[in-house]
Amino acid sequence: MRISACCPVSLVMGNRQSRPRVVSHELWSLVEPLLPKPGPKKAEGRPRAPDRQALSGILLVLHTGIQWECLPQELGFGSGTTCWGRPAAWNEAGVWDQLHVLLPEKLRSKNWLDWERAVIDSAHERAARRGPKAVPARSTAHGRAASTVPSSTDRASRSRCRRPAATAGDVTQLQPLVDKIPAVAG
């Protein structure tokens, strides 16, 4: 197998050769009915890559972390551009939302879903630039600045307000996130 010279891509994991991800028949039988039917071609050109092969290419990119444009066409999954565009089209058609319901139900029915452990991921990034400059507070009385002494009403109003997500600690967001996990049938 020849790997494209576009990027240094290696399908070797550890000391063993890894097979490219191929979508199983069982998984494809669940996914295929959810996919939108392709519309008519707008221009002449190459034939459309089959959705199953494109899904295999998508899984390979996600598994290996290679860039979309570096997906080796020799693997038969279609071009990186093709595999990059399909998730957006499928998202527009609601495929991912349907899969998010269907797959956990299927896993639960086979007793393969274990909620003993779960991972919740977050990311923190420093703002590249400062935000807009604060405007000085307006005076409440002629020649006097607004009070900076907190009152009991200030504390009460603060306790009812949630902090924006950017300033809230991850722990404070855990319970609302867990509460939003849909019940899994099966």
C-alpha cells in the first residue's frame, strides 16, 4: 500500500500494523437508513463516493488525527474533501442526533453500555486579546459616584444569577450536564 506524500501518515500503531477502520455490516445496517439520499449531481465529474466508504474515511481521520486533505485515496475511502463534507451534510439532515439516540439504545439492549465510568471533557483557552474597555459607571447623583458598597439586595440578586460559562468552574457545570443526559431505552 502506498501512502500519499502529502503528509507523513503512518497507520502503524506500536509495533503492529493497524487495519484501516472499515464500517462493519452491523453498524452500517443501523447508519444507512438514517442517511439522506444524495441529490442529483450539479456538475460533471467523478462519481460520488459511496457513503459507507466515506464513513470509513471519516472514522480513520478521527482515529488517527491526520488532516482531512492527507487522507490517502489509495485506501478507497474517497478524497479528504469528500470525507470532510459528509459530516456537515449529515448533521444538516439530523443523522448524528438520530444516531445519538439509536446507538445507546442498541448498546443497552445488548447489555454493552456501562455507565459506571464516563468522561466529561472541557477545554480552557486564554483570550488572545482583551475585551472592550469598560465604560466608567455613571453617577447616580450630581457629582457623586455610584456606591461600591455591596448591600443585602446585591447579594440576593447575585445568588439568583448564573455566572457565564467562561468564568464558571467545570465542577459547577457537571450537574446540569448530567441532568441533560437523555434516558437510554432498552
